[in-house]
Amino acid sequence: MDPDPTAPKPGNRRPIAARSNSLVQRFSAWLARTGVSPNGISLASIVFAALGAAALLEIDAPWGAWLCALAIVLRLLCNLFDGLVAVEHGRKTPTGVLYNEVPDRIADSLFLVALGYAAGLPWCGWLAALLAALTAYIRTLGGTVLGSQDFRGPMAKPHRMWLMVAACVLAPLETRFAGTGYTLRVAVVVIAAGSALTCWTRLRVIAQRLQEAA
């Protein structure tokens, strides 16, 4: 029995409600008609991550954090549309699985390490990046030994990124109106701690299902 009945059921594709949105479907169809490669869309996510990380670290004005938040959203859109173009529009490639995973790990690290430095907690940013990569490793390990991947949180990739978006939007407002700088620090600590918890929850479920199968 699944120890958390409210958690998303495992599968080989991350459940994203936006895939069924008519506007998203139309835009993905347009992308497919242009001939753009889903692997190219995946690589674009690294570009957005690099630009967002640079904006967060190099632009002192509020615009730096807000540009980083925008870059995170664009990265997540890349993650959405590469799969739609590849699967729904028949543009899969033999190396698609590599492009689906490796750019994600690079983009995660760029954003989270930058968050740590911007928060004044560089060690925590590196820890968050390491744990984020570990959550993905455990997910794919589960897919290897069980035949399906488990995308549960509490700090899966979308949770990490949307929390960072919120922190980047709110941090300049906190500095402007309260004169304090806790938002980014809280965000990077919560992401690191939540990612560690996610590693444990995923490992626990994998172990339980292996025992049940035996």
C-alpha cells in the first residue's frame, strides 16, 4: 500500500496539469510546425538558467531578482514544451532521454547555487543543488528497479522552482519596505531541507515496493 495516498502516483512522465490547457496545446503545435527540436528546447532551459542566475547575482537593483524569477518561469516552460513537442507531436529522438534529464540538473544547480550566494549562504546553495540532483537520481533509480518513476515531493523540481520564484519576487519588496533580507535565506534553507526530505520519502517508497514485490 502507498504510505501517502495523497501523493501523485508513479509513472514515467511528470504529471503536469498545464499540458491539457488549450493555449499550451496550440503553442506546442506551433512549435512543432516550426521544426524546432525538443532537444533544442531542453538546451534553452540552461540558457535561461544561466541568465537568471547571473541576474540574481550581478544586478543589485530589484530587477535582478525579478529577472531571475522570469528566467525560472521560462525554464519551466522549456521543461513543459520539450516534452509536448517530443511526445504529443512525434518528435522524439534516440537521445531525447538524455536531453530531458541532463539540462534539468544543470539548470537546477545554476539557480540554486546562485540563490545560496544571493542569500549569503553559499554552502546552503551548494547543498540544495546537490540534494536536488539526488532527488532526480533516486527518481530515475526507482524507474530502473520498479519500471516507473515516482515524482512525489515535498520538494520536487516544480516545488523548488516555484518557491524560488516567490522568493525572488518578494525579496526586493522585503528589502524596500522592511529593510530586512530573510526571504532568500529562508527559501534556500527550505529548499535544501525539503529536498533532503524528498530523497527520504522516495527511497522509503522504493524500498517498500521492492519488499512487496519480493
